[in-house]
Amino acid sequence: MDTALIFLGVVVLATATPVSLADGAMRYRALNTLLLRGTDTKMQYSFIGPLFSAPLWYLGGVVKTHWWWVGRFNLIVFVLGLLAFWLIFKRDLEAGIVRKFILLLIAASMFPAHLIYYYGDVFTAVLVGTGLAAVMVRRKQAAWAAVVIGVANTPATLGGLALVIGKRILDSRRLRYVLVGIGALVLIIGETWIRRHQFIDRAYLNSHGYKTLAPYSGRSGFGYPFAFGLISILFSFGKGLVFFVPGLLLPVRRALQRVSAEMWRLYLLWLLFVAGLVLVYSRWWAWQGGGFWGPRFFLLASIPASMALAVRIHRPSSKALPNLLVMAILALSIWVGINGAVYSRARLRLCRTNHFRLEELCFFVPEFSVLWRPFAYGKDTITPHDFAFIAFALVVFLRMAAPLVKASVSPSRAGWARARADYFRLSAWRP
């Protein structure tokens, strides 16, 4: 059943219409200009991801259109990433855990919201996530190349790579992992030099946003107060990781170590990479990822969060209370998937008025945040794709909740029987 649901989920995702917006539109124009005219528009974003989508651009010259194919680049990368996870884990993990992990990535993560846009976050998250998995589980040292390419596509992720490299050096007592960081730096600097004749791209250091109600808005580069950025990234209603990847809150050390020692080490590397992202972006003026749906820069966090949920669902506790906690986190994760697939295009006008003067409301006030505003504002139209994804996600929720309910009911029945025998048997009472 899980395999059929996976195929169904991919089909449902494929029926969504890609959107060219903001950073994605800039990337597409740059790719179009390069392949049509042979000139670089000098956009501020890395060209590594767009270059990997060039074959789709050429295919668009034969079938459909250039945008029809390029706009589906992130969907294709995601599906290939799911296939890669299956091939990496199938020998070392129980098939049920792998299938649940893949299903949760499709239905209960931040990925559905990202797949309709031509942004660079999916490319980075998939390459880093699968690359680390191949290195740790299958011991494929060549997979570090995927990690290096993914990091070079988003240079700010160097912070996450630094923590991963540090962990590997400490665990192995070998300095050779420094070469991975050097490789990423060489690729980043090489692209910057070829395109701009600079060693460091100053575009990010000089960029800034609008002055809003927030006292530290309008600052450039990495001028945001670290403490406020950290708290906002973790706990803000419109961008907080606590709400968008709640699976990270689950304790899974014992469960993963029972699966395999390599899985626990891989999980730690995923978490360290996310921690590095949090440390870097806490100082960035656009820590929130702008008007994009949810915590845009932290898409990779969906991978360890989905793995944690998959393991806890596949091996539920014998006690009802922990299973209820897992079920609550599962429900919130499913809502994140539905919200991203259905409501990510609905942009609250209030967030953009008066040069984004009130934008902070969308980051911090529950009624205006992307996760909760559907309950206050609803949605003008529900498309057939919206209905299809909602139905698919609800089926996945029921499928995932079933083992948790089953594991909780049996101990509850036994406990109720003991309580009835102890407290409701009249002969046991004394004056």
C-alpha cells in the first residue's frame, strides 16, 4: 500500500503548475539569456543549479516550451532524490521505514511548497541530504561531490558544511575531510571569479530590505542581531522551525541506534548541517527568506524531521502518551504539507502594502502567518490539484496514524482492566 501511495503522491505533485516568481524568475531569465545569447546577466545568485537544468531548457525547444520543462526542474530533482534515498537505504533499513520516510517527504514536509518554484533550495537540500546519506550509509566517499555541489549552489550553507566536516574529523581522527570544504570554497570562488572577476561576491554583503516596523529592519548584509534572528528562526509563527519541521522535536536516538549505528550518525550530520544554517542565517537581514512561503532557507530540515517521524511511527512506543505526542507532530507535519501545496501561492496583501511596512505581522502574528491564516482568511478558490493533494495527505495521515493507535489501544485496554479490578471490585473495598 505504501508503494502505491508513493506513486500516487508523485503523480499528484506533478499535476501542479509551476510558478515563475521573484528569485525563480531571475534565475530563469539568466538561464534563458545565457543559452539564447551566450551572455551572463550577472544575477546575484549562483548559476550552478540553473546550469543543471539546461538539458530541460533544450528539451523545451523540441517539446512543449522552455519554461514548461525548466519550471519542473525542482520536481524532477525531488523525485530523483526520493529514488536515491530508496537505493541508499534499501539494504540497511527496513523497507517499511524507508517507505514511510519517502511518503512523509511527499505529504508531510516543506517540499510540496517548494516544488512549483524555480528557486535553488530544493537542489541544495536534495544533493546535500542524499550525498551525506550515501557517504554514511553506503560509504561512498565519491558522494561528497554531491554535497560540495549542493553547498556551492547556496554559498551560505558553508556554515552547515563546516559543522559536518568538524564532526567527521573528530569521529575519524582524520584531517582529509578538510578537502571537502576546500572543494566547496574552490567551486564558489571559481564561479564568482569567472562571472564577476571577484573572489568574494559582495552583492549579498551590500543587499538590504525595506525599513519596516521592526527596529532592526533595513540593515544590510549580516547586520541583524544574532539573538533575535535565532529566536525568530526557531519560534516565529510564520517562519519558525518548531512549527514547520516539528519532527525535529522527537527523541530518536535509541530508535535510530536500534536501526543501525550509521543511521544515527547520519541523522546527527543532517542536524549539524541544519544547525550551521541557523547560526549563519540568524545574522542575515533576510533570515525569514522574504515573502516566500515558510522558512525557505531551511528546507533540508525536512529530511531529518521526516526520518524521525518515520522511525517513531514504524516502531511505536508501548505507552499511549508518547504515541499521542508522535501523532500530534504527525498531524502538524501533514498540515505543513497541505498548507505548502495549497496555500503557498496565496499572498496576503497586507504583507506587501506601503513598501512592506507591515511585513513583520506575517512573520510573528499567528492570524497573518502562512500556516494559520487559512483559518482566518480562507482561500478564494480550491483547484482540482488542491483537492487531490488534500485527499492524498489525509490518506497518508490515516495510514501513518494507524500503527500509533493500534500500539496505544492495547496497553490502554490492559491498564483499564487492571484499574477496574483494583478500584471497581466491591470486595476490594473496606470500611
